[in-house]
Amino acid sequence: MSNVIDLDRGATRQTPALVDRFIEVSGARPQDQIIIAGAAHLEHLIMLTRRGFARVSCQSPERSPHVPNSKADAILAPAVASEAQFLSILKDLGSNLRAGGTLILELLPQSIIAGDTLRPLLPAMGMSLEPVGDGLWRVQKQDAALIRAA
């Protein structure tokens, strides 16, 4: 169990809708490598594989092993409850995101994320942040050429 994200939240009726929204806003394709942030989101993994995504894994942001050549095209982070958890996911899983890849965060209703505070921090990490509605935020990792040009 990760100490980064409260993983006691099991699958709910909203889980299929979140998976559908994740696919929509991330642009994920069935051949993409997908990481789900958190070790107890097995239902999300099952739903993605049922939709044809064969390369899906769950990783705890803080304790995930480094697997060579395992850069993710997209990361889904369900049930993010605080800015600290968001930053931990960025720090610990963001390096697993391929250039041009997307991280989708589902913020819990009680979570407080100060987008205006985070937006200035992300360019140094080569990332941008935008809300996409329904409590979801998209973090896009820029291509290395764009980071050098900036």
C-alpha cells in the first residue's frame, strides 16, 4: 500500500466513466504503455485491458521500481486528494512519462490544487498543466527539443 495516495477507495460506479474520460483526454491508444498511479487501482487496470489496452500496469508513485525501457505514453492518477500527492506523483512517476506523454489526474472533490501555484513550477520540469473538466487535470510532458528551445 502506498503512503502517497489513499488507496482504500475501491472501484465505484464512476470508475468506468473515469476510464472513458482518461482515454478521451489523454489521447491514449491501445498500443500505448499506460501506468496507473497507485497499487490498489486494479479495477482501472482491468477496465483498460477490457478496452484493448494490453500494456497497462499499476505502480505506487513512491515505491515503484525502475524498469528499463518502460516509459509510459500516458499515466492515470485516480483519487488525488492533495497538492502534496500531486507533486509526489509528478516527482516519482513523471520521469517515467515519455516526451509528449500525458498525465491525467482525478482530483477528489475535497482536494485543493492551486493551479496558479503549480503552473510556474512545471515548465522547469518540461511540463504544462491544464484543467480538462469534471475534476480532471492534464499534465503534458513537452518534447525535449521544445524544452531546450525555451
